Amino acid sequence: MKLKQGSFLWYLYLDKLYCLLSVRNVKALLEYFHLLDVHHNNTLNDVLFYHFLRHVTSWKRTQIMIVFNMLDWNAMGEIGFDQFYMLVCILLAQQNHLEEQFIFRHSRPVFELLDLDGELRIGADHFHMYNFLFNIKKQELRELYHDFDITGDRRLNYKEFKLFTIFTMDKYQEKQKAEKEQGKTAPLKKKRPHRFILSSKLF
Amino acid sequence: MTRRPSQSPGGAQGPRPQPARLLLPESPRPVAALVVCGPQASLGSHGSDDSSPDNDIRNLWTRATLSQPELNVPRSKICDDSDAEGSSLGSKTRQWYSRKAGRESDGGWEEWEDGEDKDGFRREGLHEHLSLEMELLEGAGGAFQLRAGLGFLGHLSLLLPLQLPLPLMEVMENEALEILTKALWSYRSGIGRDHFLTKQLQRYIEGLKRRRSKRLHLVTY
């Protein structure tokens, strides 16, 4: 999923550490939410919500309605600002490839969002249904349930899920470290031609 | 658009236990948790896209000098234009917005930050503003819960400019207009042209267009 370039959300950014918006960004987002709140209920109904997501993302109708049902945790048929804010954070995390960090930092809210039935356990089918939100691939999902289903009930409780988030966060940080080290060695190679040019000018 | 029971794939009916939100846990109604980040320990780039300085929202913020008092038509005016029946927030909200616009036309928050106390009206205005805001916090709920959230910052919250920069407002309004225009088509096909919600949306869109054209007109001349 990519946010539409030039859209309002495209200009927002998450704090890299906490994966949340700053106060100023929240203020702007609140104004934006109120612009869309045409009926002055401090909510967006399913039609407004659908057109908003259709405009700013590349998601299809089924995906949008899955997200709507997930966020409509009060079953009111409307989305308030709290849910809207959470959605925007998820979108921005995906846009900026911060899914692992986001799930790690906000493991409890994410777990409870995925726990559709309120049973304090997540089945593989729930995860699979929402993998477009958090970019979890099928292979990773299989590994997840193989490695972290300690209780063996083929579902993850919160502790197992938390372990998974810690593990993926460690992997993510190792990957970042490796990329950083690769980045350090690359400029050294580039500098030599420059020195050569300088030295050739001097002599 | 009718209220309906949750349609979770598991077949659960009715509301689910509410997930822990990104919020201040003691709020009776959840408020988005606010992280006061400084001059933005953030990404600065948008994934794999190359970001130019013009695309960064911080540039929109720094063009705040483009905001001119005459262009800031308060949202209350749109509400007046678009919905004669009034908003759920009531007339107090509109009064608050009108007073805010009136103060801004005299120069805005910057003069207060400078410590100048030009006349008694301003001091009185600040008290009035705060007391009115407290009334709204107590009475209205809803949108102003976020102001309650901002209130936890104490006096620091007054330092936050309440008026967004003009370029940012333009981006937001243009996008909202596009989204709402498409939503209007859905309303018409779904519930008909004569439904009060369709008419309310239509009036709102017209109000938003009028505000935008007024602003463009003032910028041009």
C-alpha cells in the first residue's frame, strides 16, 4: 500500500521511536477529521470512511470495509477520532516501512484490534485477514505460529504475540545495523576517484 | 449508513471489548495519546519516495506567514452557511470560533507570546477564551476531548498556534472537497437526493467551496 502522493496524510510523519504523531500533527489531523465530519457528529460513517480511504490509499473496497469493521469496535457504524488516529498511524507506519516497530511499540492495541472475537487469542485466519495492514507475509505467518505458539492451541495469546513482536523487532534492528554498516563502507570507495582527480589537477 | 451490528467474520454479534487505544488511560472517553516531539525526530522521507523540501509538511508549517487574518474564515461560518439547523456542538462553538477569529484579526497569538499587553480587551479576551474553552470541555465532549488532551500540557498548550498555516489548510480543504464530492454521489445513489443527510452534505460542500473561492479571491487581489 502506498499513500497517494501529495495527499494530506502523505505530508504527515510518525516519530521514528514511538511511532506516534506529534501534537502539531495531531492538531492538523483533527482539523482534517472535522472537515470530513459533515454531519457534525465527530464521527465518519461508512460512506465517508470508504471514500476517504479510497482517495488516499490503493486499497480495494473489501479491504477498506474490513478495516472499517475492525475499527468500529463499538459497532455503531461510525468511526470516531480515536479510531481515525490509530488508522492514520498504521497507514503511516506502512508507508514508511515501520510495521515491525509499530507492532512492537503498540503490541497491546494491535493485539486487541486483531482479536475480533474478544477471546484474548488470535487465530491464523485473523492474522491472514489483516496481513495487508501490517505487511506480514504468509511464510512469516507460518513461522510465527510454528515458533511462538507455546501453548500449542494454534492461536496466540498476548504473551506469545508480544514475544513475536520482540523477535521481529530484534530482526529489524539487526537489518538496520547491517544496512548502516554497508552504507559506511560505500562512501569510502567513492572518495578515491575524487582524490585522484584532485591530485591530477595539482600535478 | 444505518447503524448495524458488528459483522466480524467470526460471527460475533454486537460490540467487542474495546481495544487499548493509543491513549491516555484515565480518560473516560479515549483521547489519542499525544507525543510532544520536538523539531521532529522523524523520518523526513516517505518510504522509498524521494522527498523534496517542498513536499515536507514542515515547509507548509514554516510558510505560516502566508496566513492572513482576512483569509481565515472561521469554520463556524461554513456551519452557518451549510447547515441552518446548527451543529451538534451548538452555538457556543460558533461563538468561540468567532471570537478567536476576531482576536486573530488583531494580530494573533504572536503578540501575546511577545508579552505585550496592548489593552484590557486582550487580557479579558484571554480569560474569556479560557473560560469559554472550559465550558466547551465540560459540555460538548466529542471534538474538544482533544483540547482536554492538550490541556494536560498545562500552560504550554497556549504556546501551540491554534490556527494552522494557510498552505496546509488549502491542501486539506481541496482534498476534503474531492472526497466529499464523491461521497455525495454515493449518498444520492444510496439514499436519494431528497434525504436530509444528502442535502446536509450538499450544503456543506457548497459552503466549503465558497470559503475556498473567497480565500483565492483575496489572495489574488
